[in-house]
Amino acid sequence: MRNLRRSISVFLLGAGVAAAADISFYVAPCVDPETGCEAGDLDLARWALQSWEAASQGKVHFVETKDRNAALFRFVWTSPAEGLYGETVPMDVHGQRGAQIYIVNTTRGLTDHLMRDTIVYLTCLHESGHALGLSHTDQFADIMYYFGYGGDTNEYFGRYRRKLMSREDIRKNSGLSAADIRRLAAVLAAR
């Protein structure tokens, strides 16, 4: 996960979003085989947002749109040639702060499909955390952990993977630490 170091920490929703905000999002279809995206990856992005929504205790509500240009959060699948797990880039969406969330599938060659889904899901979770305003941490237990501090990337993903017996278990295991949830509450309270 060395490449998450290049993720941008942005505070997108700091001001201007009302309490119990509806945040529109768009998940690009898997149309370019170079990205390694699979049809089920769209659900992994959605599940990541559902985890943050649940953690917000009603302060954030995500609403999917098919209109890419109207979405505040936009998940885009990019080629592994980019060399990143993911990156979040701030953008203006009709006068509101939004985020383009690039997800890079670096899982080619993995034979454990649940490990593949783990990596894609946790990358979606981490990058959408940036879009919500969370910065990196130095705590290995956090989804917002920054690998610039070191750490065993195989164990980072492996500890989550060990919680899964089936793909559906991803929906039952948010991947958020107690500290991630507290930091989200603090960011939302500050807006």
C-alpha cells in the first residue's frame, strides 16, 4: 500500500454543507479493461459510502446519481499504470466543494478474490474519507493510516480479509476504527 502515500488529504466538506447533508455521488461504470475494474467494484464503492454514512450517525446521507456532472463525489476507475491505490482530488461542482476519487486496481494476479475485494473496498473507504475531510493518521488501526509512517501493507489488508468468509461480509465489517469515527464526528461538528 506504499502508493497511498501519494493520496491527497483534503478538507472538502468543512464549510457550506448543512447538517444531515445529502451528498450526491456517482460511480463510473467498468468500461475500460485496462483499469482492472470488475462490475462488483461499483458495489464496493457504494458500501464504503454506506460505512461512512452509518458512522456519521445521521449527519451525512449519500444519494447516488447517474449524472456524473451533478455528483459531489465521483468514483473513477483508473489504470494500474498510474501507480497509486487511490487519490482524492478536490473539485468545484456548481459552487460546492466536491471530490474526484480515483481508484486504481492494483490487484492483478491475486488468486484470493476476497483479498482483491478487500483492497478495492478499503481503498474506496480511505479515499472517500479524504473526500469527507479526514486527513491521514499515524495509527495503523485507522482506515486513514498513511503508509509513509511504515507498516506492513500485507498485514494491513490481511487483518481485514481475515474477517471475511464471503463477499457479503464486507457490508458487515466497515473497516473503520473507533478513532476514524471520532475524527469524522469532529470534522462534521466543525462545519
